[in-house]
Amino acid sequence: MAEVTKLAEQMVRMQCFSKPCCVQLSDPELSRLTASLVDNNIGGRGARDLASMLKRNTALQELCLEENSLIDEDVQHFAEGLQSNTSLRVLKLSNNKITKKGMELIVSALKHNVTVASIWLGGNQVTAEEIEEVTRAEARLTF
């Protein structure tokens, strides 16, 4: 539970979200720590703060950033933190405004991150063909 408290404190210190962050142990037996920032208008500042948090955090395993109108510039900041994170397993980015360029930034960051196994990208501004093209090299991932 100390990990949950520490992560919640990090999220509160960011003070850039329009709605409360839900931090929970989604599966106590697996100690899977999840942070949900769905529909929170994260924007550029929030993406930079999340990148900073991801660089330091070793507990978070699932991050939900769905429905935040994230654009490629926001993803660029976030990808920087993703490169050095060693705990995140699932990244949910569905229903944002990410294009092929943003998806390429994420996949490039994941070449340095071997822990992420699943990324949700549905509902963004990319086609199924673009997803297949960009992700072909990262066969270890589930998209």
C-alpha cells in the first residue's frame, strides 16, 4: 500500500489535471498498480509532468490516458519518460488525437523499454494499416 500512497502523492503534486486521479491496486494478488486519468484534459504540461514521474516511478504497471485529446506534441514529452520506465506493462491511449507521427514516437521509445507489453491505440487518428506498418518491428507488443 505504500507504493499506492507514494504514486498518489506524485500525481497530486503535479496539480495539472482537471479531475481526480484514480490510483488503485486493480488486482491485489498481483499487486498491479493502476493510475486512471481518463478524460482529464492532461495537455502538454500534464504530459511533461507524467514523463518526469515515469522516469522515477518503479511501481506503476498500468496507465490509462484515454480520452484526453492528446496530440503528437504531448506524446513526444510522454515518450521521453516512457523510455526509462521499468515497471509499466499496459499503456492505454485510446480515443485521443494521436497520428502516425505520435505512434512512431511511442514505438521508438519502447525500443528502450522492454516492460511495456500492451498499448491501446484505438480511436486515434491512425489507420489500421498505419498501426501495422509502424508496429511491425515491435512484434513483442500487443496493439
